[in-house]
Amino acid sequence: MLRIKEELPRADTVQVAALYLLAERGDRGTQEGADAVTAANFARLARLVRFVARRGARVIVTPEYGVIGGKVPRDSKRFLSTSLPAAPTPGPFWEERDPGIAPVLRDFARLSDEVDAYLVVHYLERVDDLYYPVSLAFDPGGRLLAAYRKRVLWPLTESDKASGSEPVSFDTPWGRFGMLVCSDAIGPVTWLDLKRKHDVDYFVCQSRWFPAPLTGRLAMSIVANATRRPVVWANERQFGLAGGAGIVRPWARDSVIRLGGRPGAVVANLRLPARLRAP
């Protein structure tokens, strides 16, 4: 059973959705096991994506590690990673010829095309012997629109990963979305740099926040209030007060929902920037 908290569509807004679920782990110590885990998580996420898209969501954000199945064991990285072409791709991502691309990412590209929405997913990028946690944005045509390498790694779980160095955003007909992943949101340098260099209208943040109570909500509120930009926050964990997902508006009551052990979503309207509103 899915649970959803939503707002009715309004003029001069874009509907966005933050998905919320606990990913399947399974045995990821072989390629066959890793493929089974990513296929199972894709099926669960795809169900949620279709669910919110039918209700009008045009930008849909999935949780950090929501496909891979949480923290990646060191000996499983090679089974749960992908090569990536430069973004944006000239055509649909599923047409890319690189055999090193994880098949599940081609499935997400097809899904974004199917539901006619922008879709943000998280994976692990492989470059030679380096592994980057990466946030990927697919457009409604299935192109890989943007790829953002997480800049601030969490030392307890990502000491074997490599970090990115550049802010990344993607454009939609409703404005520009800046990309953050989990601990990127803790310190101001990352998101202030993103806002300054890319002049973003909104932020999307994928996370896997635990176990400190309310950590995610507090971090998202600080980003929104300090930048005066809304944050679409998708979270992978579902335990206690650390769980949640939501649309966090500047200096306003947010739309965070806690769903216990059941998957779900928050769907809300974000007001378009002034330059894009109807006269």
C-alpha cells in the first residue's frame, strides 16, 4: 500500500514529488545478486514514480542509494557502479552504446520518457579505479540531462569513494533545479556556491539520513531559509524522527510526511520564479 501527501495543482506552479522508501538490500556480493537488488528497487521506485506522475508531478526525486540498496560494501562496488557519458546526451540514454552503463539506468531513462517527467535518481559512477556517488537527472525524453558527483562525502560510510568538485543544475520549463546529495546540505559552502554560480530557482536533495532525530528536516530548512529557495527532499531511511521526505519552503511550514514502514511520496506545488509567471 502506498501513501501520499499531496496538494491540488495550481496555476503558475510546478508540481514536484519527493519519494520515500527503504531500499531492498539483499546479497550484492556477485553481479547476479547486485542485478537482482537493483531490479527489485527499480520496480518499487517505478511504481511510486508512475503513482505520482499520474497525479501531475513533473519533477520527481528518488532517495540516495534508493536503487543500489543503501551503503555499498567495498567488495560490491564493481557490481553496483556504472560508466557514464557526458551530459547532456544527444538522444535517449537507452541508445548509448557504452556496454559499461548499468542496465537499470537505461530503465530509468525509459521510465522518465514513459511518464513524461524529469526524474532524479542516485547511483555510483565508475571512472578507472575511482567510484563517485552521483545524482542523475533524466528529462521527459529520456536524455541524461545532468550528472552531479557528490561533493561532501560522509566519512563513516563513504571513505572509499571519490568526491566531485563542481556544482551542477538542470533546467526545466519551470525553472532551474540545483542538485545536492545528503551531506552536501550540512555546510553552507556547497549550496551557497551552487546558488551563486548557477542562480538556481529550487534545490533537489537526495539523502539517506540516520540516525540523529530531525537531522534531515533541520538541514533542509536551513538551506531553504538561507537561500530563499524551496528544497525537494527525498530520503531513503524510514526509522523514527530521522525518516521523512518533503517539500521544504523558505520560512514556511513544510510538507514533511512520515510513513512508518510503508513507501510513499510527498507531492506539492512550487511557485514559479517571477520571470516565468503568467502576466
